[in-house]
Amino acid sequence: MTTVFAPLEAAYDPEAFRTTAHTLMDQLADYLKAALKGGAMPVLPWAPPSVNQERFATPFPEEPPAELAPAFANLMARVLEGSHHLHHPRYVGHQVTAPLPLAALCDAVSSLLNNGMAVYEMGPVATAMEHHVLAWMASKLGLPEGARGVLTSGGSAGNLTALLAARQAKAGFDAWNGGAHAGPPLTVLVPRSAHYCLARAVRIMGWGEGGLTPVDVDASFRVRPDALEGALQEALKQGRKPIAVVASAGSTATGAFDPLEPVADFAEEHGLWFHVDGAHGAAASLSPKYRAQVKGIERADSVVWDAHKGLLMPALVTAVLFRDGARSFDAFSQEAHYLFHGDDPRPYSDVGLRTLECTKEMMPLKVYACLSVLGTRVFEEAVTASYDQARRFAAMLAATPDFQVALPPDCNIVCFRHTPAHVPKEGWDALQARLREALVTGGNFYLVQTRLPDGVYLRTTLIHPLTGDGDLEALLEALRRAAGP
Ligand SMILES: *Cc1c(COP(=O)(O)O)cnc(C)c1O
């Protein structure tokens, strides 16, 4: 007879789970109510790293306490209290959304079922859902019927996946098996305003610094189509073989959308792979009002789209879509697909063939469940509302004498600075940094900052669907107060 360590058996007890879960759901619902209301609750209960480290320095016990449920509830209460509150309407910082509560429930289901998804048999339902979620996203982008893709762990992994496929398609040699040095050194044309993960991806592929050929942007931080030819010539002069051109929809710092159509034309003319990093802004395709921002995305060979930025999902869910679905196998290809085309017998249903991950959580579950239970309009309206909100905020700033907007917003990212009369121009950069620190450590707002060519700017992403004009007016007042004199 086997004897199981009693606390191990108790850890799987369904009735204990039921009780714990009910308590947790009440805790979470109360938390959500308080966070959405904002009020006196700080956005980020700021504390230095050492203080938080000390708070959680209690050694792990060898044995569980007599009562599991209260121990768990107490710990979760401390987690809720000390964490960054993204449902607070005055969270206007990084591009991380206030997730739909329904999605959080899906994550609990995913964690309990733990259907790994590397092969179909390990995640039969999730695999089917992934197919339908990707098909919906591809259709919203206007990609053709044969478009396929995968869900992966974030935009960084997604952009790497797309560029790996581009390399296998366009290098002219088998870099996957032969290595980066089995042919001429390669490069990708990338706007200077693009996310740093692209520079990282080319280095991961072993192409070094020259693996990325920067393309100049205009005063609005959009790639200059007339600079593409010069960048291409420069790459050739450096002995590099350009294989792809990237455009951002939109870029991270300012949210500027590159003009996709002229970039698509250039790629077509030169036989280059056209990749769109739509991690932040591919969601514009959902909004009838703002769809024009991504005109030309339907011509991309590959697109990356973060559901945790534009689709109200918790991190991480990123779609990598390929216009020619079979290219999706090339990213982690064990065969030289630049040589062998035609029907691919490998099953789409074993998604692990096409992802960086082997075991992968049930990523599609939350996207599929929210789309099917809440309907698609919620997502359209969330995009439209947040882009509208950014335009109203920019207008609000422009109407003041003491704030400057860096550029009219393309999406929901607004960069601006406070320029009160009592601070000379030389002091503006230091002022923005000081203001941000004051507001963030004070807890009333969470916003970030960025350096643009003419100085430091405060940066906001209006990603919480319930942030309103009143919150933004209060933000400006708080900045004025913090600036003195
Ligand atoms: C956020 C972002 C990324 C990185 O995505 P993660 O999901 O954070 O890894 C890449 N590109 C752009 C344009 C982004 O905005």
C-alpha cells in the first residue's frame, strides 16, 4: 500500500479548492470594484525594491499551516495591496492593459487544465481555439484566406519568429542548418523609431549590429519612404544582403504609424519580405473609425499583434500571422524551405512545430472566450474610445499655455511636456523627470517618460477603457502642483 504525504493529498482536495476559490473570487471582485473607482487608492503603492523584498522575505515553511484557506487569503490580500493597480483609471503608463476580468478567469482554467499545446493531443480544445482566434485576427487585417500563424509569448518573441521565417524565405541559403555565416551577411531595414526587440532579434540570429539597417523617420516619427532606397544602398555598400523591410504600426515611444503602403511598394519592387510590427497598433484594424491607420497591412508577409495591448487581454498573448500560412513552418524549420516549396504535409495542429515555445499555456482560451461571450463590438469600441480619448487629451493640452504635445496622436499614446513660465527652457528635461517621479511615488497617477530628439517628454498610454477626461484634467492639475513654483 502506498502512503501519500497527507499535506500533498490535501493540496489536491477539491472541497478545499472550492472554499479557497470562493473566498478568492470575493477578494478579487472587491479589489476590482475599489481599483475601478480609483479614489484614494494609489495607482502604484510605490516602495523601493529593497522594501518589497523585505516584505516577502519570510522563509518558506516546511509544513503547511493547519488552515490553508486563511493563509492563502492573507497572502493574496498582501499581493493585491502591494501591486500596481492597472484597473485604476489613473493608470496611464506603459502599454499594458486593464485586462477584462473574464480573461482572468480563463487563466485560472488554463492553469488548472495545463493543456500544454506543443502537440495537438496535449491541447485539443486550445488548438482549435487558436485556429479560430488567428483566423479572426487575419480577417480583420484583411490578409488572404491562406494566412495562418501562431500565438506566442509577446511581441519580442513574435518579431523574432517572423524574422526567422523571413530569413528562411529570402536568404537564399539555409541559415537554419548552416548558420548565419553559411552565406552572405544579411540585414533588415528597420525604421529608427522601431521597438528595440528588432535590434535584439537580428543579434539573436547572429547578424550582429549590421544586421539592422536603420531607416530615417520624419518629424512625426514615421518612416520616410524616400529614405528606404538610400538605406538599401548603404546596406549593399556594407556588403550586406537586405532580406526584409519592417514597418511599425505604431511605434512604441510615440505611437506613430509608419505609412504602410509605400513600404509595401518598396518591398515588392525589391523582392523583400514585408513585416509589420503591429504589436501595439494592429488593433486599429478593428475600429471602423481608425482602420485607415493600418492601410496596407493586408499586404504584409507577416504581422505581429499583441492581444495584451490592443485586445484587453492580460499578458502575454501575441499573434504572429503569415500571409502565406506555410511560411509559418519556416521560422523553426528543420528543412531548407527556400529550396522546397509546395504542399507541406506537416500538421498545423501541432503548433509547437511553429513556435519558440515547446510547452505553451492555453493562450487562445482567454481571447476566444472573451470574443465568443462578450462579442466583437466590445473590442472595436475599446479601440475607438481609447484613440478618441487620446485626441481629446491632445486637444486639452494644446489649449493650455503651459503644456506642449510632442505630436498629434495616431493612436492612444500621447507624449507631452509641462513648460511652466517659471522654468527656463534648459530646465525642462529635468522638470519632466522630477514631475514623473513625484507623481509616480505619490501614487495618484502612473505615467512614464521618453526622450525625443528635442528633449524629455512625459508619455501616457490611454489604454484603460474607463479613463476619462476628468482623470486627465486631474493629471494636468497634479503636474502643475508638483511643478510649483
Ligand atoms: C510592446 C511592443 C513590442 C514588444 O512586445 P512585448 O509583448 O512587450 O514583448 C514590440 N513592438 C512594438 C511596436 C511594441 O509596442
